[in-house]
Amino acid sequence: MLTERQELILKTIINDFTQTNDPVGSKTVMMQLPIKVSSATIRNEMAVLEDQGLIEKTHLSSGRVPSTEGYRYYLDHLVEPLQIPSSVYERIVNQLDQPFHQVNEIVQEAAKILSDLTNYTAFAEGPESSDLTITGFRIVPLFSRQIMAILVTSDGNVHNQVYSLPTNIHGDEIEKAVRMINDELVGKTLNEVTPALLNHSLGKKLTSNHAGDLLELVEEVINDAASEQMYVDGQINLLNSSSLSNVANLRSLYELIDHNELISSLVDQRTSSQIGQHPIRVSLGSELSNDLLKDYSLLTAEYSVGTHGKGVIALLGPNNMPYSQVIGLLEYFRNELAKKLLEYYGRFK
């Protein structure tokens, strides 16, 4: 552990570097420290911090910048979340005060709000939906043998997918299948509707030659409804923090962010390893599993919607972001998002 003075110096270096992105010298630290210390003493303490790998010298000047280890120490021991300004509070309240019709609309708006407020890339994942019940299923004909399968769940969400039908399947077969599906599945939870249940309850009743196709269609729609959708906003903000000059690497970075399964697993991994007293988990670029993210930090926060489950919000921004402000924002926002979702779920009681 560092001494109190060494911690103050490290915190001052990080705060100044966050604001200027320039190496920090001993004179700058001396002017900003809340205690009176000579420049020589500060240089000696900075030498200790450098020996411990918490700050490092750049080749551009005699100043120092925080290292990954320095940021880690700061985040684990020194960071203090700041209260958000009233203007930000009002902006969040106003943007969440909309007549949302589905849970996914609220979650998607949450990602947009976070991105707009921070100019970072934001992620939002809704609460788990495996315990939701099926309230309706229907099929709508489109064109060229295409149909839209629509599944409605007890939280008011509507899930749909478009399929192409075999050329020799008839409309009356589809209508019969939809009636059977509603008879068998309405009232069951998404967790209960397994492939085995579908085969047992519907496989024997659907006498059509296309029973297999129809069962596969139902299974896909239910799997889609049960999967947690990760919404992303502000991808263009990645360019503000990236040192990637190679076009191929930039393309790979965008593909990584757009790949829901990859980014979802990354966010979930960070949340599952939550440590410390603060509900916000910060993972620095060197701690992330993809080298493309070395210039970034990922902040994740879990929020709870009571019996309706838990969801996640996250921000991907530069390593030298103002952590106190961003952590304070996420702490507040996760609670506001949970309140909005509880208010929404209250309509279905």
C-alpha cells in the first residue's frame, strides 16, 4: 500500500492527465496538491511511484503518466464517485419519461442516453426473460411464400421473425398449426418450452408433411424471445479513443462491437467478477480479452428489476476517462433504469 501522500500524488497525476492528456510534472502536482509539499519531495515520491510501476515516464517530456497498474490502484482504492449535475439528472428523467410500449424500447433508449451523455460507446441488456410466459402466437403472410411469425410474451414484448415457407405448404395447414401452438403453449414460460416439449405436445398432433418445418419455426422464435438482446449505441465514438491506424484493425473493432454474442459475453464476464464495495466494475484495456480494446476501459453495472430479473448497462471509453464522473453517472442511471422498468412491469399486474 502507498502512503497517504503518495496516494494524493498519484490521484493528482491521474486527475490532471485525464483533463489534459499530457504528461504531468512535479511543479504541476505541487500546485494542485491539497497539502504543502516541496517540489523536491514530490519528485522523490514520484520516483517511488515509478519504481512501483504506478506511473511511467514518456519519451516526450520529463512528466509522468499513469500506467495500467496506477489506474488499477486508483480504481481499487482511491476513486470517489461524483454526484451527477442537476442538468444531467433532468436530461435522464426527461428522456426516460416516454410512452414506451415494450421493454426492449426502454433498454434501447437507455443505451442511447448513456452514449449521448458521455460520448462513449454504450451497451444495455434487458433483464432475463426466461420466466416470462407466452400470451399469444400468430403467423402473418407477407409475400413470395414469406411469413412473419409473431410471439407475444407476458411483459408486452413482441418478438417476430421472417421465414420462407416450402412451396407446397398450404394456408390451412398453417392456420391449424397456429391454433394448436396457442392451445399448447399459451401460459407456459419460455423456460418450459423445450425442443422435447414441442415434439411431445405438437409433434404428434401436427399431421402435416411440413410438421418438422413448423416446429423448427416455433423453436427459433421462442429461442429469440428467451435470448437477452444487447443494444449498442455510439459506435462512432470508438474513433475518439482509438490509436488504430490500420483500416483492417478498425474494421475488426467495429465488427467486434456489432457482434452481440461476443460483446455480451465480455460484459457478462466483467459483471460476474464484480469485486469491491462499488456496484460498478471497471476493466482496463490490458485486462480485456481482445487486443483491439487495449486503448479502452469497460465499465459495467448490473441493475435489478426485482422478480423480473437483472440486466446490465456498460460503457466503453478511453483508458484515461474521468472515472469519478462516469462511475457516479452509472450508479445513478442503473437505479433510474430499474425504476422505469418496474413502472413498466407494473402495468401487467
